[in-house]
Amino acid sequence: MTQFISVQDAGNINALVKKALDYKANPLMDQLLGKGKRIGLLFLNPSLRTRLSTQVAASNLGMEAIVFNVDKEGWALEFEEGAIMSGNTVEHIKDAAPILGQYFDVLAIRTFPSLKNREDDYSEMYINQFIKYAGVPVISLESATLHPLQSLTDIITIQEEILAQKTSASRPKIVLTWAPHIKPLPQCVANSFAQWVNAWGEADFVITHPEDYELAEQFTNGATITHHQDEALQNADFVYVKNWSTYTDYGKMYENNPAWMLTNQKLALTNQAKIMHCLPVRRNIELSDEILDGSNSLVTKQAGNRVWAAQSVLSAILNS
């Protein structure tokens, strides 16, 4: 593995999941793998789980992790090729990234979409410019359109739950459902989850959302899509709850219908489904207290598994 930006970089998903679960059982089994290596964690926007889990994963492999909050501690970076830098930007990525590539063996970058211009956001210019100029492996800690470490974590959590149930049942039914929110959110997590579940290919996958909240077909192709949440939830084994803004009329929030919030009444439609969310979550807007604090919630386990997802990816890169 030479980079980790999307599911296309994952190779054998099940092998990556197995490695992650091996690390969960024995976190320090490769504690010398990264000895003498440094990873730079660069954040252009805030993070809690992604930042800390990746630091822990790097430490478990013997790596030194250095965190740099570019948006608060560094110069304003310019990413446009041929830019006349007469505005607020101070340093071009062409000058900064090669230096960072000399300081670090691996760079991990977290960026965020503007939600103003779809063409700009979906070009993934920020992370692609780091890849182009850094000269070292780059890991996405979330980009404008995808969140691959989160999605790997989600597959790990689903597989772990299936193994714990020790069932030989047929393919699980996984539902990704839109949820209300107080403001428009990116499509990153939803895009990425859809991309990974489709690539994994070991589940029946349904996406449900209100009209006008379609995601990009490049990520959802292979899923069944419905605007009827109750219909989607029927006999579901896993339900992933997430808000996202509009894609076609980009970055908008047309409605905030509380009827889309998951409750125990809706859970009764499922096959005692396990409930997932990437966090942070707006309680009693996106998800009800009764769901989050109930026995069907995998949210805490899912967040804990962020360490093992990051560790399996770092291990694959170091072994390359």
C-alpha cells in the first residue's frame, strides 16, 4: 500500500479487516515495525477520534507521531497551480509539501469541503496536491468527499459483530439512513460508507433518504435506494445513521424533518439491528437518547475500533 485515500487503495478488504482485529487482540505485536519512523498528522480542520486514534495506532507500531494544526498554527497555504499570491495565502503547497516529505516518512492529512462549489470540492485538490508534491505515502484522515479510515472502521465493526454472533446466516442487510441535523453537513462519510460496503460486496445494501438528498452515483452504484425509511428498515441487521447535505443543488439543507430520527419504535421494524454512527452526534436530533444509550448501539465500540483501522493501514504502508 503506497497511499490510503479511498477503497481503491485498500486491496483485499477482508485481509485488512482481519489484520485490524488481530491488532485489537494484540495491540503491540508489531511494536518495532515503525521504529525510527515519523508520521506527520496535518489538520486543516478539527478532529477528535481521527486524530487521537491515529496517534495511538502509530505509537503501537513504534512510530513517532507529530500533530500540526495547519489551520491554526501554520501559514495559510495556497493550492492553486499558477496562483498569483497577492491575497491571504502565504505559502504554496509546492514549497511546503516537499519539505514535509523530508521531515516525515508518512503524511496523514485531514481536509474539509467548502460545501459552496461542488466541482472544487469533488476535485479533491487539497489532498491531491499533497500527494503530488510530498514524495511520501499520504493517508486521508478525511477529505472533501471521503473518509476511508472511518469506513474501514465501519466494516471492521460489522465483521466483528457478525463473528461474535457466530452465525452462518446469509448476507446481512445494511441500511444507511439520512438523519436530521441543524446545519448542512458534507457527504464524505455517507459517500465513503457506500463506496466501501459496495466494494466489500458481502451484504445487501440499502440507502434511504428524503427526496433531493441523492448522493453521487459513483459511490452509491450497487445499492438499493429508497425515499421510504420504514420500508428500508424492514429486517435490517445494521443501520448506519448519518446526515448529509444535498449533492445536486450542492451543500443545501431543504428540510429538517424530525420524523427521520431513529427511535425504538422504528428499531422494531428491523431484525434487532445494531445501530452505528461515526460521531460526533447531535442527540435527540440525529439519534434519540433511547437508541444511543440502548443495547443495540455499536457507537462506542465503533469509535474504539478507529485505532485498529488506522493501525492496519499504517502497518500495510510500513510493510510496503
